[in-house]
Amino acid sequence: MINSILVLGGGSAGLITALGLRAALPAGVTVTLVRSTRIGAIGVGEGTTVNVPFYLHNHLRMDRAEFFRAVDPSYKRGVRFKNWGPRPHYDYALGRNLSFQLRALPNPAGYYCDKEFTHISPAMSLMEHGRFFLRDAKGGVLDDGVYGYHFENERLVEHLESVAAARGIALIDDEFMSAQTGEGGISLLHFTSGRSMRADLYVDASGFRAELLGAALGEPLESFQSSLFCDSAVVGGWARAGEPVLPYTVAEAMDSGWCWQIEHRNRINRGYVYASSFVTDADAEAEFRRKNPKITQTRIVRFISGARRRSWVKNVVAIGNSCGFVEPLEATALGNICEQTAEIAQCLSDTGRDPRPSAIDAYNGLVWRRWCMIRWFLATHYKCNSRFDTPFWRAARADTDIGEAGLLLRFFEDNGPSMMATGLVPQPIENFGLDGYWIHLVGMKVPYRRTHAPSAAEMQTWNSHRAKMSAMGVNGFAFGEY
Ligand SMILES: Cc1cc2nc3c(=O)[nH]c(=O)nc-3n(C[C@H](O)[C@H](O)[C@H](O)COP(=O)(O)OP(=O)(O)OC[C@H]3O[C@@H](n4cnc5c(N)ncnc54)[C@H](O)[C@@H]3O)c2cc1C
């Protein structure tokens, strides 16, 4: 039975897992976290999916007001894709936005979006008008819960540490050196201070180093490079000087990848994600600076998109970057960490903290499936962007492996954004389900066989729906008004 848990790593993955397991398991189970402040955490500005605020505040019961004081997040309503296909931009709002059909029209919403692709839903209208929240019937904030956060990794980590300490999680500053391994997995960890530690379950949250699952147990990382070519980012930003705070992340296509813009109250954070096989670091940085002349200091971050098919092996479970990583186009990492933490806790609870191989196999299957689902979804963004004629984008269109999303793309080319395709979605979950695919394929204007041309009367009905949405959005709350 698992009575002691040792988490190696104090980035957001290690801290969220320690907090999640502490909250879910009886007080008698010890949770200890060891991290090296010398090595530090990854330290990039982060955007999140909807489940992250929900997990932090509803599952971990982290006080919202305290969180806002300490971390100062801004709300994120979605991602604006700039230069992604022939339109100047399109918005991928969080939640469901395109899978509906007006009663007066013969076809679902996506069929009416050839020309204009704005104000389809209240959330898309909020994004278009730069607003954060709708008004409720009394003129107050309508908190629909369908938002993520933007925050800086350092501030999040600092706050998670203080909550962890207050909840009785021992936090130790030390550097892992080596592990003793045996039949059951890891038997002892040795640290540079001379300390040795033992636990029933080890959580590997050591980031890209993957000290326990990767280095000590030798579990291989499967590369996703045939789908996701990017492996580097040049990261920078500048102090906000009057620019409005946007309610979304910007993902702007670049010559050899794309560039994020993440919003903080006092700072704008940008990063150019690129494929080093298509552009040198110096040329990527030059393009980054040319398009963002206010950038001050920059740094380069390397990564590999890929994951371990088995993230739980014997008495070691990996989470965060040590488990896997896909480039941040849809900002999925923290959302994944929250899901996995909840699943580890569930697995331990349901098995009386004595998980048999069948439970571990089921867990591994679930986690791997989620990685694949994200991989195919992101890959489709690259495959279908017809805007640029650079070597990177030509290769992306020709060679990107979109795996299970291939069936969906073929369906779209034959039939357009029909809701009949639900059964073809690699994994029908919120946002990366059919709604998400159709937003991107309609947004990028992927051509499809036309079987029906909307009449002028149909377009009038459709545009009066859009006008209603626009009126709701423009009446919403701007940054800081709520
Ligand atoms: C360019 C880029 C952009 C990103 N953007 C987003 C985004 O927008 N949204 C999102 O959700 N995610 C994003 N991510 C991913 C996200 O930052 C991470 O997945 C997340 O913060 C979890 O990181 P981690 O805790 O696994 O690793 P880290 O933050 O690297 O933490 C690793 C921890 O392990 C410790 N450690 C390592 N080795 C040792 C050792 N030998 N001994 C002791 N301690 C050790 C370190 O000190 C640290 O505490 C991005 C990542 C990159 C690279």
C-alpha cells in the first residue's frame, strides 16, 4: 500500500500534483516535494485551457481572491489565429461556438461563414470587441466559467509553493544525483547534499530532464516530430505602454513557425516557436525582432514534442514535461497536468492505494490517448494553413502527419462543416472535439465541395443572428471593469 509519496520537481507540474494528491489522500499519507532552486522551473509566460482555473479553485480549493493577489492572472477567452489561412485572423474561443444550427436555416452555422467569421457566438463576439465578460440581466458580470488564465510561470510557482507549505507538504531544496533501482522500480534516491530518500511512490516532475522515468528507468520518449516540426522558441517581451490588455492569446503565423502573445497586466510576453531544421536561431531572432520592435532581452528555449507511451512504470509516475510535451500552440500543458493529477489521485483512491498492473495499464492508456488526441489536433493546424509559401509551410502542408484526424479532414473536404462527423473525432472532448476542428477548418478556409449555396434570405437570417451576438459582445466588460 502506498503511504509515502515523493515528488521530484517543483515546477507547476510537481506542485499541482503534490497539492492534488495531498487533497485527495488521507492525512496519514506523507507527501514530500524535493526540487532544486539552483536549477529552477521553466519560467515561460503561460496561457491555459478552461479546466485549469476550474481545477485550481474547485478541486484544490485555492482561494480566488488570494490567487489573484499573488499571481495576477488575466482572463483568456480564446486564441486569435493571425495569418493562419487567407483571412487576416479568426478566433478560436474557448467553449463550444460553431456546433449549432439556427432553427430557421437548413444547415449548421459553419456553412454560413465563408465571408465573415466573427460574432458567431457570444464568446467570439467578446473576443472581437476586446471584452472579457458578458453582462447578466441586471448588468452585472455573467461568470460563465468558460475562460482560462494568462500568467507568469514564476508567480504561479511561487504561489503554489506557499499554498503547498501551508497545507503540510514538506518542501526540500536539494539536487537529485542518482537512483538505486530494482525489481519494483526505484528503491532509493541520492541527492547532492548527501541526503538519501525513499518512498512508496515517486512522482517524476523534473521537467525535460525526466530524471526518474526517463534517465533512471529508461522509459523512452516517442517523438511527435513527424506531426510537429517545431523544436525551439525565442522568447521575449516588453513592458506594456498603453496597449490594451487583450482577452485572448495571439498565435501569429511566422515564416518558420508561429509567435504567441500572452497578456499580463504590465507586460506583453511574446515567443516565436520555430523549427530549427528550417531556420537558424539568428534568423528566427531577427524575424522576431523585426515584427516586434519593442522586444528587449530574448532567450532561446529548446524542446522536443513527444511523450512516453507508459507514463507510470512500477513505482514511478511522470507528470508535466517529464511525461511528455507538445509545443504550446493550444497551451495544453497545464490542462493536461490537472487532468493527470486528478486521474492519479482517482487511481490511488479506487485501488486502496495498491494499484495492480491492470490499473496502471488503464491509466497509461488514458494518458497516451490524450497525448495523441492533442498531437493530431495541433498537426491539423499546420497541415491546413495555406497562407505562406516559405519552405517551412510548404513542408508542413505536404508532410505533416495528422494521423487519426485524416478521416475528419477528408469528411470536411467532401461535406463541409456538418455535425454528422461527430463519430470521426479522434477524441470527442470539449474544445478539441468537432467544434474545435470545424472552427479551424472554416477559419483557415479549407476548401470543401459545395452542395448548397445559401440564399440571400438565409444570409439575412444568419446576419441578424451575428448582429445579436455583436450587440452582446460590445456591451461586455473591458479589462479591469469587472
Ligand atoms: C516555449 C514554451 C511555452 C510554453 N507555453 C505554455 C503555455 O502557454 N501553456 C501551458 O499550459 N504550458 C506551456 N508550456 C509548458 C509549461 O511551461 C510546462 O509544461 C509546465 O510549466 C510544467 O513544467 P514542469 O513542472 O514539468 O517543468 P519545470 O518547470 O521545468 O520544472 C521542473 C522542476 O524539476 C526540478 N528539477 C529538475 N532536475 C532536478 C534535479 N536533478 N534535482 C532536483 N530538482 C530538479 C526543477 O528545479 C524544477 O523545479 C510551455 C513550454 C515551453 C517550452
